[in-house]
Amino acid sequence: MSFDRSRRGSDPRQAAEAAFRAVTRKTPEGPAPEAKPAVKAGARTAAVPGLRETVSLRLDRDVLDHFQEEGPGWQERINAALRKAAGL
């Protein structure tokens, strides 16, 4: 016996997943969002101070070893070195 989902108004699994995402979604730390003017495609926006994003970055093993030598805080040290190199 096959189950015909086309006769149902909504899929319970999709509704449950949407409810789960709504409850577990992380809200960004920092000031409350304000109404923003329309931004042209490719335009840069100002970064919110103190707001961090999780990224994936590939580094050479020796570079990673250098920053991890001093123990915990190596991600902050990499961030500081990148800010210095970028002149920020």
C-alpha cells in the first residue's frame, strides 16, 4: 500500500523540521538589527564589531602548529595575525 502525500495539505515531517529549525537557529550576537537601505550587488557592508562568524579555512600544517604551540587561544592568535596583516 503506497502513501499518497499529494492529497495532504502539508507534510508533517517538513512541518516538524521547520519547527525544529525555528527553535534551534542561532541568533547573531551584537546590537539589534536595524532597517537597512538596499545594497547594490557586490557592495561591501560594514562589519559589526565583536561579531564573529564560523568559517572553514585551509592552513598549512606548520602554520597551524605554530599557532597551537602556546595552547588554548590559538584561534584568537590567528585572528589577531590576520587583522594585523590586513591592516585592521
